[in-house]
Amino acid sequence: MPNERKRGGKQGCKRNLQVEKTLYKSIYQIELARGSSYIASTCSPATQRIAITEVFQEFHLRYGPDTVSIFRELLAESLRQRNNLPAAQAVLSFEAC
């Protein structure tokens, strides 16, 4: 049915992405809390880069490369919730493993 496809459209994609993010947020809850805390505690851009690198390396070792992009988004959201916008931007621009 053609009309059913139209209903899914972009809203359906956004809804699916939100459901996926919610699922992964619960799966990676500990990694997100630990990673955002570690990154937020850094005092300079150099130590921030080191912390971000370590967080992504640990994530990659534990979960592999398939969900790094969703983890990156969730980690940036966690840092934004901590009112650390520069760190959130650094996470989003970081080239993971």
C-alpha cells in the first residue's frame, strides 16, 4: 500500500532513531557515565583529547566498531547535559578508532 510508506517517512526514521538511542543509552549507561565524567574532569585541551581517545578505545575494545557512532552521539548528549558544550563538540568531531 503506497499510503503506508508515506506515513513512515522522515517522522518514522526520527522515531526509530530515538528508539535506538534510548535502547543503546540503557545498554551503555555505565560507559556513558564513566566516559562523560572522565572527559568533563579534564583541565586542558590536551588532556581532554587523551581522555576522549581512551574512552573511545575502551568502548571499541569492548563493543567493536559497529555502534561507535551512536555511542559518540550519546556521549556528546551526556556532556551537553553536564553543560560542557566544548567537550561535547570535541567528542562529535573526534575520529574514533
